[in-house]
Amino acid sequence: MRRKPGPDPDGEEVFTRRLRNSAGLRIVFMAEFLVLQHEPMEGPGTIADEIRSAGHTVRIVRVDQKEKVPSDPAPFAGLVVMGGTMGVYDQGKLPHLKEEIALLAKAVKAEQPILGICLGAQLLAAAAGAEVKPGEKEIGWMPVHKMPEACKDPVLRRLPENFHALMWHGDHFPLPKGAGHLLGTQKCACAGFRLGKKAYGLVPHLEMTAAMIDEMVSASRKELAGAQVEPAQILEDSSEYAEPTEELARTMWKAWVSLSV
């Protein structure tokens, strides 16, 4: 039996416990997953849906609201780090980024399930020693290519060889040392990677529903104008790609959550 304490939103103790019954079947009890959120509109979306659907709980730390980043990943069954407008190189003015990198490094060492989305992927790459720096902006629905390594990956193997996903970033990093290369786009060579067996960095915003994308576009018109990206084009593409991409993503999240078992 293994017990992992940690408060849930209702103040009750949440823990993971694994044992085998008399028939030899493994029984899994409720666990708590940690989500670090950096922006009001960049929440965990369908990731949180699938964590809860599996019978677990989600603790969301709103970094954008000055909530403290936990220093120890041990109480959690998995760690999810969301996107944001800041960069890994902003650690001097945003100390929480350094804290998140340290937390990710501990979770990687402990072989805990990790899911980094966009900025979260960049922070995970930094925790693995990769340099993250500004580059060409990539905003909008882009063709994503699945690398050969992803064909045998337990989380990404069900993805088609080519699919469309929402990209929204301007920072880039090389494949971290020792990582498996999973995804790429024309402008982002390393759009997805895996460290060890359970730590995933994914640059595409696969967690977003169509409604979340609408909200993000509406609030980002100044940024889009500066990047010479038409908001109407993103929304038009969303009408074609958002629903099928969401279905693919939910299958991925289910597989990722199962890594905590």
C-alpha cells in the first residue's frame, strides 16, 4: 500500500493506494493531480476533464493569482504545467518560473507523470538542460507531424501521422538530451518530446475546446495584429479542426492519466 497525502479543494485528504485483491486484480483509489496555471484563459481544459473522468481530483494552482508553487511533487499522482505569455528566460523577474523548473526536475527524477503544454513544455525542456530562446512566432492551426518515436509511444501512438493543432508560441528549444522526439511542425522542429517513460512536453494547445479558443482569440486581438495573424482565420479553422482534434486529445489524456496507475 502506498499513501500520498494532499489536501483537495474540500479540505479532505486525497491519496493514491494500490493493492491487489484476492483475485489478483489491481485496485486503484482516487489520486490528486497538480495543475499549474499561468493565464486566466489557459486552463487545463480537456486534460482536467479526463483526470476527473478517471475518478481522480485536480488541484489547480493559479500562479497568475500569486498562489504558491508547491516545492515537492511527491503528494501528487501527476503534474500538469500549462501555457503562458512569459518565457523561460524571464526567471529574473518572475521567480515562480525557477520554482516550477525545480519542481519539474524533481518530478522527472522521481519518474512521475508530467504533462507540459506550450510554456509547460518549454519549462520541462529547461529542467532537462535544453536552452529555450525566442524565435519565429507560430500562431494558428498548423499541420503537425508525428515522428517515428511517437508511433510506439503509449500516449501518442493513436494519433494519425499528420493532424492539425493550434500552435501559439514564439519560443523554441532543441530536443532535450536523452528525450524521445514525438512531434514536429514546419516552424517548430521539436513540438513534442518525452523524457523517460512518463514526462511529456507538448507545444500544441491540444487541451483547448472550441469555446476556449474563441475566448483566447477574442482576448488576444492586439497580439494577433502584431503577429499579422487574422483572428477570423483561426476561428474559421477551428470550425473544421477543433472537434476532431479534441477527440484525439481526449484519447491521449486518458492514456497519460493511466501512467499514474
